[in-house]
Amino acid sequence: IVTLYTNDTAGITNLSTYIDGVLGQSNNTNISSTACNRIILGHRSDGQFYYRGHISQLWYFNRTLTSNECVTLDRAMTIAAQEIPIVVYGDSTSFFDYNSPRQGFEWSQQMWQELGEFTNNVVVHNHGKSGIRADQIITDTPQTIWHRQPYVGNKNGSHLFILAGINNILSTSDGAVTTFGYVSNLWNMGVSNGYTVHACTMLPVSTAYASYNLNQNSNVMYLNNLIRDATNNPTRPFTHLWDFNSIITDTNALTQLFDGIHPTNSIATAMGKMVGTNRNIWLVTP
């Protein structure tokens, strides 16, 4: 939701953007009414920075909205549309690259493409951030995760995908066990808010990665083994496990891992297909 505070004489004096009811950015500006004679939604006038998605509704109000009003309005539209929310929290692997129009570069986009008839009701809310760590995601999650909770009439519920932890291992001293604790907390947070929780294994670190070291690679493998553990106990409360790590078969080159860490377009596509083509396992109520 984008809110603009305007008047006829001063033009736009404040622009704020809300994502799931949380203020994402606010800019106090003073664009004159003569300079701002139109508002473009969905793309930039210069054709740069790609927008992948759709705008379901456009509403015009004669005053700016508060944060609470944005939350209430967005939640009401979700319920009215009988939306099946899919919330993705992740690091660089799930990052939306607005510089690239390539389908499949964002794995959750490819997942949506594979959902067939469900695309009429499913909405993917991608909160992936480049470079973010699992311990940092925990600070963001409480503000937004409740916003897409299941509601009466939504028989397929709400789904939460967690693909995070690689930046904890690459950028900090966190070992596999500590990182697993962060990821486990995210799973539990999803369960306590009524979500169907999906766990995902981390992609390996290619030996072609410029800063590759054996300790990092060992931590990734150890973390994945903790995630894969078949014992469904309080630290593993997820319902579904997607073993993205198994897709990578060549860790000695850049053919599957761009720069040695991020998935190439073909691997991101394969990740999305793994989830989307198995929709009857997790999306349809038995």
C-alpha cells in the first residue's frame, strides 16, 4: 500500500510505502503539483526495474492513511478475496532481483507459475532480503507474520516457507547448531500463528566461491542434516521439507551456483518446480 499526502498548492509533501502493514519507506518531499502530473503504478517511466506481480485493486482516498488503517484495509482485502497466502522468508537465495526480468531467477516466482489453477487464489508474499541472516529475520517476522494468518473460510490455510541461514554461516561466527536455533525459532513462530510451515535445506557453497573455506561448507552440511532429521520434535515443528540442497550436483564450478553461492536461473527454476509440481501434497486439503 502506497500512501501520498497531497494538497492542491504544495503537491506531494509525503510519500510512504507499507508492506503487510509495516512501514517500509517514508520520504518527506516537496514535489510541486505541476511537476507531478501523474502517478505510474507497476512500472517506472524509464522502463527499468522490473515488477513481477499484479495489482489486484486500486483505491483512492481523500486523505493519507495511518499504519493501522493500512493493516486493517490490507487484511480485509485478503479475506474478501479468499486469498491463500504463501509467505516466504529467506536470504539471498529468495531475493527478488528487480534488475532481471528472467523467469525462474526467483524460485518462489517459478513455484507460483507451477500452481496451475491455484494461481487464481494463491498470493506469494516474498520477504527475501539480500544478505539478511536468520537471526535478523526473527526481528522482522513478528511484525508481519500475523498479517497472513489463516482465517475462517480459507480451507487451505496459510503457508510459511523458511529458507535462511546461509548468511549466518558465511558472514558471522555462528555455527550450524546456533543457526539451526534461529531457523527453529522461525518455524515455531509460524506454527504458533497457525501457518503450515515448510522447511528448506540450504544450498551448498561451491568450491568456486572466491571466499570458500572448508569450515563453511561443513557447517552448511551439518545444518542441513539437522533440518532433515526425521524426528518431528519441538525444534522441528514443520509439516513439509523441501530438500533444495539435493538439486545441486556440481559444487566445483559455477554451472549451478552463480558466484558460488546464489543459484543460477536453471537451479532457481528447478527449486520452484520441486515445490509447485507437488502442489497436491501440500496445497489441497485432504
